[in-house]
Amino acid sequence: MSARETCPACGAAGMRTIHRAASVPTNSCILLDTVEEARAWPRGEIDLRFCNACGFASNMAFDSGLTEYSDRYEETQGFSPTFSRFHTELARSVVERHDLHGKRVLEIGCGKGEFLMLLCEMGAASGVGFDPAYIPARNTSGAADSARFIRDFYSEKYKDESADFYCCKMTLEHIHPVREFISTVRAAVGSDLDATIFFQVPDVTRILRECSFEDIYYEHCSYFAPGSIARLFRECGFRVDRVATEYDDQYLTLEAVPVESPAAPHPSEDDLPGLIRLADDFSVRCRNHVLSWRDRLDDLKRRDATTVIWGSGSKGVSFLTTLDVGEEVAGAVDINPHRQGHVMPGTGHRILAPEDLMELNPDAVVVMNSIYAPEIGAQLRELGLTPELLTLEVDA
């Protein structure tokens, strides 16, 4: 049995390939300055395999040495009012549900520190955040003095950094040996059975159901469904208390507590038969969806339409590289000012500010994440523009 067939989550043999992609950029959110640099960026292979035993999916061709996480890694979504509202409400609900007032919080993969700062602003007494991409100058929160930031990956060497609340948002999907990592977290928590664990990851259920090829990219090597993440945490010494999908079913959140004796399975673990059915024909359905979008872009080109995508991050990079897009798309719009003026890894498309569209006057805008379509439509109207707004759903 080859290493590619052994599940990193449950250890079962026989993982099967459900999606392949060759020569994909190994970073999506890295800030690059020239087309030449973008097109020369390292590339890797995606061999997405599914485990019938637990429902976990993983890129079994992943090589962590090909990815970079540094101060030029720009992942912030907080410039979107839609996301900012969600993020703030998520922090508020977590603080209230777990009574974090006066508590100590530890965040793994804290990015630029936005969520940790929200928790501190809303009542947490202190915090420590881990992320090699953290930039001190970007933290303008009034609660900044309440937290320390360590510009490093969280690992067992930080096991003495104890907390009442362990938080990890949109980071576990970047880690390939997931069982090993969750076991490291459990070892760090130790005998503190009052600690609470909060994790957030993308939900692979939606990706499989909607053939969201734009959500499959190199940085994301691990893909969870409600059952697979609940099963992993349970088997690593936690009792799972809550599993929920949020943000238009895009995000999956889990809340758990450490236990000394094995916990009972969480009800979400019953999703395996449905996941297997989705995985069975995903390859064919996804290929058809990709071809339909290739045809759609070709049609726009035949009509001599000026087309842009909105969203220059991971979804945008995956969309452009999967479809091998060149001049059919004139650029990628992003409201994050730190991304504007740079170019996208792989294809080298220029990242534009919304205001740049006034000169470009596009005929079509392809929205990388449909949850932002109302916000984007309103912004286009404010600019006096009325392009066709397209989203990526299967029935789009």
C-alpha cells in the first residue's frame, strides 16, 4: 500500500483519487510584483483523495516545502463589509457562548490578528497568536496590548503556552498531517479539562456537492466534512459539543473539550454515506462544470466582451489556472488595498482596485464567491457600471 493511499486523519488504507490537477501554483495569496515572477512561481500537483472510512479528503501529492507563509502572504478578508459583519458576530457569539470575559485565548494561525483582537476587545483578558504572516504594523486595535504575537507556526515547542480557549480558524486545512497536529493540540491542553477548543475550516460537503473547483488549490491540502472533523477530534481525545456550518455553508466550525475517557460519537458523524455518494461521481461532475466555464469564457471572448473576475485570492487563482485563462480575462478586482497593484501567481493577471473598472468598463464580472455578489453589485452601481454579474454555481 503506497503512502498516498493512507488517510492522514484516520490511518485507514485505500484512499481513492477523486480529482487531479497538474502544475498548479503552490501559493495563492502571496504578493508578487511582476508577471515574470508570477509565471515562474513554483508549481505542484493536486491528487485529491477521499477516504471511504472517515470522509476526509486530502491532496496526497502535497509538499509543504513548496509553499511560503511570510509577511508577503496577504489573506485578509476584513475589507469586505459582508465578511466583517460575519467575523464580528462570530466573535461575539463565541465570547458569549464560552464566557471568555477575563479569560486567556490562544489562536493558532491568527493571520493579521483580527479575530484575536475582536475577542480581546469583547472581553478576553489576554491572548497569544501564532502566525508567520503576522505584521505588527497592521494591528491598530485598541486591545493590541492585551495580546502577544509569535511569528511562527504553532507546534509542540509552544506546549507551555496554556489558555482557557484554543482557537484555530481557516488554518487546519493548510496542514497535511492533521491527526498528528490535533494530537499536538491535545497534548498541549493536557489535564486542563476546563479548556475549550474552537476550530473553523472550509466544508468539503459544499465543494463536492457544487463542484466548486475554485475551492481546490495547493495551499489547502486537507478537506473536512462535519463527520470527518468530529471523528478526528473525538479520536484524538476530545468530546465534540458543537459542529455547525456557517457563511452560506462555506465554513465548518467545531467546538470541543478535552476528556480523559473516549467520548461518544457526535451525531454529525452520520454523514459518511452521503459524502461517499458525492465523492463517487465528483470527478465527472467537476470536469463537466470546468468545461462549461471554459465554454462560457470562450463565448465572452467571441463576443469581444471585456471580462474581469472579482476576487484575486485563492479562489481566483484556482479559477484562472484550472481554466488556463489568459487574455480572456482583463484582470482581477480586489477590495483589499494591500493586494491591489500586485499580480496573481501562475497567470500573472494584474490585481485591480474597484475604481480601476471605471476606465476598463467591463461587460462581465465573474464573482469568485457568490456570498459577496450583492455587495459587489452595489459597489458597481456606485461606480456607475452595469456589467453582467456572473457567479460560479453549477446552475449559473
